Amino acid sequence: MLGFLAARQAGLDDPLRLRRAESTRRVLSLTLNPDRDVDRIHGNGINAIDIDAVEGRYMLSGGADGVIVIYDLENFTGKLQYTCKAVCTVGRSSRYVHKFSVETVQWYPYDTGMFVSSSFDKTMKVWDTETLKPAEVFEFEGNVYSHHLSPIARKHSLIAVGTKNPKIQLCDLKSGSHIHVLQGHRAEVLSVRWSPRYEHILATASADSKVKVWDVRRASSSLFTLDQHNGDKSKAASEAVNTAHNGRVNGLCFTGDGLYLLTTGTDDRMRLWNSATGENTLSGFRSCRNSSQCYHLQFLTYRFSPGIYPVTQYFLSHLFLS
């Protein structure tokens, strides 16, 4: 690090290299917090978590047993070591609990009074946090793998939903109905994500190895399909043309500024894309293990400080508690 600083001071090095080096150093130093734990409520694997964006205090978790738990992450004990308590649970005894595995949970972006969950029981439920009862239930023909609410939308209240059906479903919170479908994938849609920069831009990932970017205001096809070879057909086998990965694409995430899109597939690769042009940036990520049995991966993005490039990690679904 001293070498980088000396080179910067002498004007011999690009400041971007210093930023990347510092980002890498901080990522490699990340460890589990030994002072914080959470109540063990789930009896099976935890498939999804979400921390509210309003206060950063409450965490949702959804499990393979269909149970949903809300944790309070605040430390009121005054002690360094403490356990985050579960403040409420939608357990197996509840008449409203999901019958099968919960695949995605998400807080309403502007208020912790509501959250949304989706499950392999072919439903997506919009919950009232205070009563822990569904205010709305959307039903689908197949398993629901992923859903997402836009973190910035002001002109629409759409939830994008990826299911076993190749068509992406758009559900309206205001009307409580399925208002539109997006057609273009040829296999189940494993992950969906709204842009944090433009409220009408949506990215979707599928088991057909493709990632598509859509403008939901347009009735026609997608804006573009990501191509890992950037249009160079001489580098691509015939079956790999216009594909993002050589396998199922089961995870995607925009960076915090919305300028880039990160994807991962069962080819054990992670790729970073320019979200405006769809160009593969050819970033040199190391190979990452990605089981073909994982339907959907959730990404967590951390920004260490202003000016430092967002560093993104992912964790595999179906993690089991010890």
C-alpha cells in the first residue's frame, strides 16, 4: 500500500489503481462478526434475507421450511457481544404461512410497514408487518423463483416476478393484479432485478443462459440481450451466441449506481456488464463455485466509502444452520 501511495504522490500511477487495490484489501479482510449472532428460529435452510433500507435495523429471513422471521439488529444490551432477537415470526402454526420453501423476501423500499415474500407454493404474498397477515396474494401457474420491487420507482408500483414459466410477470401493488408479461426467454426465469438508476429498466436472468434488459414501457421485445463474446461470433460456438453464460444464469445484481450489472451462472463464472450498452467488461473475476442445484442466488453489495467502487459478494441459497 505504501508503494501505491508513493507512486500516487509522484504522479506515476493512476488513482483508479489505488482505489481498486484498497477495495480489494478491504474485501479480503472481511470476516464474520464474532460479537453478533441471531436467534436460531429456522429449522431448515435460509434461502433469502433482506435488511430494510429505511433504518437498516430490521432483517427479514425466509426459509426452506416456509417460515418468515423478522429480526431486530439493534443492540440495546450495552454489551459488545449480543444476540439479535426475533421480534416476530410467521411460523408453521400460522394459517397464512407459505406451504413450501420461501425463495425471496423483500421489504417495501420506503416503509417497514410492508414486505413481500414469494415461494415454491406458487404464490407471492404482500404482508402487513403489524398484523403479519397478507394484504394481497398473487397466484401463479408455477414455482416462484424471484421477485423484486424497484428501490426508486415513483411512477409505478410494479413487482417483477420470475417463475417456472418463461414469461416475466409484472404485478401491480395498487390494483392487485397481473397487468403485463414480458416474453423473450425460452426457459424458467431465475432472477429479476430493477435498475436503481432508471425506474422502468428491468434485468432478467434465465435457465436458457440469457440475460435480457427491458424497458417495461415498451410493448415490444427487450432492449438487448447480453452477449459474453460482445458480438464476436468467431469466439463463440454456435450454441453460445447471444448468451451471458454457458449454463443457467441464476443470479444478477446492479451496482449501487446502476451503471453496471453483475451476473453469475452455473458455468462457475461471474461477469460484469455495462448496463447501458450491454458490453461485457471482461473483468477478471476468479472462478466461483455455483451449484446447478441452486435456483436463485442473492447478491449483497457493500460500499466501503465514497469514491470506492462497489464490491459485490454473493451467498448460495439453501445455507444450513449449524
